[in-house]
Amino acid sequence: MQIKDVNHLCQYTSIRFEKLIINIHNGKIFILLKECTKGWYGLDCKKQFSGHCRDNNTCNHVTGLCDGGCADGWKGVLCDKGILKLSFLKIF
């Protein structure tokens, strides 16, 4: 949907999507993005987070990223790739 001139719209218009609400009031545009349920992200909240954020924090509800970084032992953009930790035992 393309809006060319908001001055020609009625005094108040509301356009609603699943998690996005666009309100136009007296020529001013207000955009509201509702937060997704914990563990889900994206504009329509249909992407499920499968990563591991630091301190058991939830992912960013829009991007799916861990804003505070990955938990220990995890890496990747979505903190969904495990890090193999090797430890050696000295026997003598």
C-alpha cells in the first residue's frame, strides 16, 4: 500500500497488520510494533528463536538477535552454533 499525500486522508486512519499498527492522525504518522511472545521474533512473530542468549535473556523481538551476546559455549549471529570445548587430562 502506498500513501502519497497524508493530507488527503480522513482525520484519523488506522492500518493494522498482525504485529504492526500504523496510525495516521492529522497528517502525522505513528508506527507501533507490538512485542512478540517470548521466544518468537520478526515483523509477524512467526520466526521461532532457537539460540542461546547470555544470562538466559530472550532474543530481540524484531531481529531475533541476542542483544547482550551469546551464552557461554554458543556463537553465531543467532547464538545457535555450539562451540566444541576440548579439555586435556594429563596422566602421569
